[in-house]
Amino acid sequence: MRKYFICITMQNGKDFENMLYPHVSVDCVLLGIDEEQLCVLLVEKKNAGTNQTEYKLPGSLIYESEDLDEAAQRILNEATRLKRVVLKQFRAFGSPLRTANKEDVQWLENASKMKIGRIVTVAYLALCKVRNTKPEERFGKVQWTPISKLPKLPFDHKEIIEEAIKEIRTWTEVEPAIIFDYLPSKFTALQLRRTYEIIYDKTLDVRNFHKKMNSLPYLIQTDELEKHVSHRSARYYRFDKIAYNKMRSKLNKA
């Protein structure tokens, strides 16, 4: 197996040699809600010699000595500089057709300065708050793109995003705390319901949703009401993580 060396400059100014592994990559799917739409974070895909702007998922070949989780965190930090985002591995994509498009392969070879054959990618997923991001210079522009308006994407990135959406819906069923980590510390019933509706891309019955909310011991009504709104002020709720963990613990012991 051929090995390739690349010299990396760290922020402290020290250089060291690290080996890129040309057969495995990591791609990060960051989902968020912006203006009532489910969005995904895309980074600019720079094509040498053209003015054409294309986008892709934040991703990279891994270093030979790098753990997959470390690679995912490195990509997240380089592409967004976001902090306190919990990435979870959800699937590997290894179809030989991933590199069927010669233009995609040529771009990756130019970017990595190595010969690329078949490549397997391990995908990571997070639901995070949409905010301004400041990527490292080599990543260029980044943008939150509505799922309904995805541009043409390289490799199988569209399929990865589609699978990530299925996965985040499963996660919210199995581990609802993901939703409350995403929401502000206090939220209204409407905010919670709209979050679910946007993630699941369907309308929920208001009465049934409120009934279910009131049955959950970890959703606590507060004495606070919305202020400075043109409609009737809604009551705020908060997520009680202690009550949630106790309930989950009882279920696990059942």
C-alpha cells in the first residue's frame, strides 16, 4: 500500500509530518433549523482554474494515525469553529460508485495531492443551532442550505444527507433529549411543536401534541410568559434533565 506524507503546520507554529490515508474519509452532516426550514451546513468546493462555486459536506481524508472521532472533531473545528457540538457516528458509505464521477475524483486528487481509488467515508451527524461560522481559510465559504434547495453535490453527499435526516428522526424518537439540547433553555409549546414538525416534515395535531407534552414528567411549566408579542402570551416550559434521566433509568430497568 502506498503512503503519502503531508506537512501540517499547527497553530503554535510547529511542523510535523502526518500521513494521509487515501482510502477512508470522514464527512460531517450538521443539521439545523433556520427560518422555519431544516438546513444543512455546506462548505465551498473550490475548483482550480474556474470561477464556478460548488458546495459539499464538510469532510476530509483521515490521517493514518488519527482516530475517526478525532477526525470528525478536527473537520468540525476547521470548517465551523463551532464549540459544544456533539457529533455522533451514524453510518459508513462504501459503494464503489462513490468515485464513479471522474470530476469528483480529479478534484479530490488535486486537493489532496495524491492518487485516489475507491474511498469509504464514515458519516457523523449533529443537530445544532444555526449561527455564523468562521471556517479556516482553506475551507472558503460555508452556508446553511435548506434541505429543499440542495445544489448539485459531489460523490454521494446527497444520499448521505438523506440518510442523516432519517437518522435524526430515529434519534429524536429514541433519545428525545437531543431536541431539548437544541432548543433554548426555556421554550414555548409552539417552539417545541414546530421543531418536531420541521424535522419530520409534517404537521402535528395541536391538541394531541399538548396532551402528550403534559404527560411527560421532564417537561416543566414555568411561571414565565412571553413578553412583547402581538398575540396572546404563551407560557414557557423548561427541560428537567434530572427527571428525564430518572425516567430513562426506570425504563432501562423494566
